[in-house]
Amino acid sequence: MNIEVAGKKVLVRVDFNVPIDKQKRITDDTRMRKALPTLQYILDQGGALILMSHLGRPLKKLKEDGSINVEKFTLRLIIKHLSNLLERPVKFASSCVGDEANRLSSSLQPGEVLLLENTRFHEGEEAGDVAFAKELSSIADIYVNDAFGTAHRAHASTTVVAQFFDASQKSFGFLMESEVSNGSKVLNDPQRPLVAITGGAKVSDKLLLLERLIDFADTVIIGGGMAYTFFKAQGGSIGKSICEHNKLDLALDLMKKAKEKGTTLLLPVDNIAADDFSNDANRQTVDSMNIPDGWEGLDIGPKSIDAFVAAIKSAKTIIWNGPMGVFEFDNFATGTNSVAKAVADATAAGAFSLIGGGDSVAAIKKNGLDDEVSFVSTGGGAMLEFLEGKELPGIKAITG
């Protein structure tokens, strides 16, 4: 972040969309902590901080009377914790635009912090409204985007607002810089062999990613629910396992493309099947192509674990996006846990590992290994689209 902020009011788009429980307690402050280097730098350099973020989807989860559930989605809920993290008081504007925001921002002194209310309380945010973005921009001298998790959305506070600042008045924060740099590293200049690990429920959710990975990875590992569509496509019996029956031809096309490209496609050869979708269900290890009727695959089996771990440990670059099974159930977490451990071991041996957001981050954290991999992305959907090769509007708004 090469920008002069001393004596300036700096509008920073952060991603403080943190999980909050029914007792209104933050259950995971990772996104807040990841933003601290940028925020502390601006404060240390003599800038005044104006922070804006969304929290949840308030306009999609209205009260029965059609009004916004302010109590559930207000950023007031994070003020105390943010103040503790920054070790200073945090002022609050009950709307991100309007008289109060203008008054508080105009009186803000170097080293002070103002948090604006949830940007998604305004319809203009998700609509990318130009007038709303212009009003947001009017209270600051400089704009910094450090919210990679929303970089794939052309919203007012993440993208449109940047047009009201000259090139010398806008910048990425350190987190955004790091996300873009690490994502670009695996896409543009990876050490080989490159092993990509994909999981999750549906092939359709990861279609573009799979096509992209087959193009540039040496090995693509496919686990999780999406694998059963591949088994079914090849004529396998999958019991009552999850399957996208309208994507069978697509699965075969992906396998054909991998063969033509010389990319190794690794599917599970065995699975842990259950007679119910429950942690306490009866379990048996079965061949992936022969899952009994009435049973469903919920994890990869021991032979698959051995094959996947061997491939991961041979890698010099690793991308991981998606679990190997229903890792939320301890009895079906062995595959995902084994992959997490293998990625950490490969990293310790010199590989570069990128955990691509979403459930993979939850899995790596659950195993206490988030400090033992190279980079953990804060943006699930954003990193997914970045790896798919899409141009993210939040990045383009800064780089031009």
C-alpha cells in the first residue's frame, strides 16, 4: 500500500462480515484480525480511519412486518471487540451516509476511528448505485479496499465508490494485496508438480474451477459429494449418495478433457458409506462404484486417503478448495482431516499451499493447521472466481 495517508481521512472497505451467535457474540474474528495490519498502518502514519462493511444479508432477511432487522445485522455488535483489537475508542455512525456520518467524519482527527453502519441496510449497496457510492466517497480523501471476500461483487462500497478517487487516492490494503499476490502465484507462476484438491457437494458449483484446474494443474483430486456424480456417470452404483443426474455427461466430458490434457484426475476408489445422514449412523467401507442401496457415501475411504496423501506430498504447489466428506460429523471427518495434515506436511517440506476459502478454511482451522500452510484466503466465493480466471470487479476498480 504505497499511498500517503498522513493528515488524511481514509475510507477503508473491510470485510467484517463475521459470524455472530444468538447471544450476540462474535464466534470467529479472523476477518477482523486479518484487516489489522492495514488499519494499524494507516493509524500509525497519521491517518483518520473511516471503516465500512456489510454484515449478513439484511434486505433478504426482513422482519415479518417488512422492516430491516437492525438488532441482528447492526455493526454496533462489533464495536467493543474492534475497539479492543485497535486499542482505542471506535466512534459509530448509525447510517453509512447522511448527516450523522458527515458530521462525525468531518470532525475526525488523525488516529481516530469511525465505523459506519452496515452498508447493506441501503438498497443502493448491492445494486451498485452510483449516487449512493458518490455519497460514501464524499466523506474521505482516500479510498482503500481491503475486503477481498467481497471483491467479486460490483457493489457500491467495494467497486463503484473507487471511481470517485484519482489513481493516487485509492489503493488495495495489505490483505487484498496478499490475496491477489498469492492467488496470482499459483495461477501464473507455480512450482510443479501442482496438485489441486477439490471437494464440496456439487459438480455444478465447481464446474468452471474444475475446467480451469484441468488446464493448468498436474493432478486434480476430486472428493466430497461431487465425486458421486462421476461414479454414476461411469456406470457405478451409488446407493442414495448425492448426485447431479443432469451433470453425468459433464462429468464424463471433464474426465475426457483431463485425459487429453495429460492431467491426472484422482477420484476416490473407496468410500465410507452410512445408512443415515447422521454422525451416529452405521458405517461400512465400500468400493466407490458399488455402494449398496439405502447407503450413502459421506467420506473417502482408507485406500483413497493413501492415494490422495501420496499425491499431495509429491506436490510443490497445492490448491485446496472443498472438503472430502461431511467433516462436520466427526465420524466422517477422517478424509478431510487426513488431507489437511498432508497439506501441512507438504508445506513443511517446501511446497506452497493455498487454502481457497470456504469449508477448506474451516477444516484447516478445525485441525489447528492454519499457521502451517502458506496462505489461507479470507474470500471463499472471491477466491473461487479468481482461480477460475475471472476478472473481479473489486480488483479492477483499483487497478483500472
